[in-house]
Amino acid sequence: MFRQHVTTQLSAFAHGELSHDDSQRIAAHLRDCERCRQAYEEIILGVRLAESLALRTAPAALWEKIESALPPPTSAASSATSSVASLSAGATSHHTAPLEPEHGWLPFALNHQLLAGAAAMLVITLGLGAWWFNGPSTRAAWEVARLSGAPTIDADRINATGQLGIGEWLETDEASRAKIKVADIGQVEIDPGTRVRLVETKASEHRLELARGRMHATIWAPPRLFFVDTPSAVAADLGCAYTLEVDERGRSLLHVTSGWVALETPVRESFVPAGGACLTEPGTGPGTPFFVDASETFRRALSRLDFEHGGAAESLDIILAESRTRDTLTLWHLLSRTDDAARRRVYERLAQLDAPPAGVTRDGALRLDQTMLDAWKDQLELSWWRE
Ligand SMILES: [Zn+2]
């Protein structure tokens, strides 16, 4: 399949510098392309690193030192400056043009003073990055609009609208509904009987906690900017719309209507595409994702396998027998959640429904080689998006 990768535009995308149409196009590409998604995650990591640096004003004397450290303008100096500029562009640094030996300039020809100057410039650039990310884009509160009834923020009733600050709880009773504007990246509708708290809002991360009840999120931001903490897993938005609900026992149900969501705990991750759903339970974390149009027999067997001990072999029999091509979503996740004989059976059924691509071997898949599993997933995704 032909793909026009978007790596060169990812930095601008992460910084919100692209037009709405370009952003949408790139978000769509990221949903489908593992390679660009990884590059994007590196960029976001760089943004977080910049955010974690303390912001200091550079002493005036530093500029003089930098100036005196720089040699008179020659071609060598301009190469050095441009490579520092590329480096300071963060995770896009691997696109830096290789040094050209024919110009007779090699990195180890740099003297210490020039290196010190370059390091100082890098620190300043990262500092400016931190200012940029913490500066104009930061918002301390989200707008809340009352849709019906009497929603409260930290126990105070709101009128037509209110402001949800960091740490504050928005609560709806059985007759209330509300809508939250998620910074400038999306919106969340809150159903009756729901409790949510704004945990964090900054350019690289917006986070809600859903303690109980149900919310519908529509997010048009780049992936991995919007998170929802639930008692049993974290829902990470990968550019999507979804419904998430939490019951009184802390179990949750995620149903994705467009794009992708990842449900995560420190030890487990479930990728849920549009049309898919996933249950989570405290102590167990996210179960295995499935398509909501899978047979009821299939879904019941999967729930037993994920959350009820005993009858595992019998449940797996049913899941394998009932699997359609699209249910490779479930089988692919099950590969790493089963052992020995069960994993071999999952592999056989998966390979029968959608044979592994070149480079993915049976042995590799069975020993859970991550590169091979990812390559297979890239192929399987084509059937997950259909219908
Ligand atoms: Zn790509």
C-alpha cells in the first residue's frame, strides 16, 4: 500500500502550526501508520522534556561568551550553527542532513569553546521551548455548559456555564447533563450520575479523571494529548470519538466510534479502533478488545476468559470457532495474553484468517517478538478499518 509519510510535518503538527485541513490529514495518517506514530511520540516526548526543564533567564554575560566563542563567519561556522539548529528542533533531529566530508569539516574539528557555545545555544532553545509550551497555550480552566438539570462544580451549582479548574470535580445528578470544552482540542459530554475531575491541562497533556458515570468524548487533537483516568485503566486518545463509562465497582466499558483509543495500565495495553470496545476491571486492567458486532457467544466467552477464572480452554474454543476476519483484533491481542498451547492455537487461527506478512515467522510471533507483532498488526489493521 502506498503511503506518503508525514514525518517532516510532525513537529509543526505537534506545535499546532498547521491548518485545520492539514492537521486532520496528518491525524488520519497517524492512525494508520505505525512508523509515523512512533516518530510523533518521540516528538511529544521531547515536548514533555522541555516542559520538565526549569525556566531561567539567561545572564547577559552568557551572550558575550557565546559571541566570543563563535569564530568569524566562515563556511565551517555556518555548518556548525545549522546543525545545532537542527538538533534543537528536538526529535526531528534524525532528519538532520549528514555532515558532508567533502567540505573538509568534521565534528571533532570543533574546538571546546565552540562546543560550549553550541551547548549554550541548545539550552537556550530548549528554554524557549519550555516557555512556548507553558506560555500562551496553557489554560487553567475548562468551560462547562449546563445541558440540563443542575450540574455542580465542587458542589456549587453552575448557571448556564461555569469554569472547571484543575483539581475541581464536575458532578451531575440523575437529572443533569453537562458539556465540557476540552481546551481547544475537543469536547466531552457528561451523562447523568457522573463524577469527573480535571487533573491537568497544558499543551502536551489534557487529563480528566472519571470516577463514575458516563462520558462521550470527541477529540480532534493529535493523538496522545487527551487522557482519561479510570479506576482500572487510563484511556489515551489517539484521535477519536468514544464513550467511556465507569460503574460503582470501578469497572469500565470503552466504546470507540471513530479513530483509536489505547487503554493502558503499567503492564498492559489494549488498542481499540472505531467499532471496537473493551472492558476493564480493577486489579486486572483492560480486557481484550473486540468489535461490538462480534457474536454474543464470542463476546461472552471473551469476558469469561478475561475476567473469570476457570473454563479458559472452553472459552478459547468458542472464541477461535466464532472469529471472523475482523476479529483478528481480538486474536492479535490474545497472542500476548495466552501461554504455550493456548498461544499456539491463537496463532494458528490468526494465521488462517489473515496470514502473517513476509518477515513474520511462527517462532517469532510465538516468542512475542515486538517488531513482528507490530508488522502483523499493521497488516491486520486493514481489515479492522473496513466495514
Ligand atoms: Zn507514515
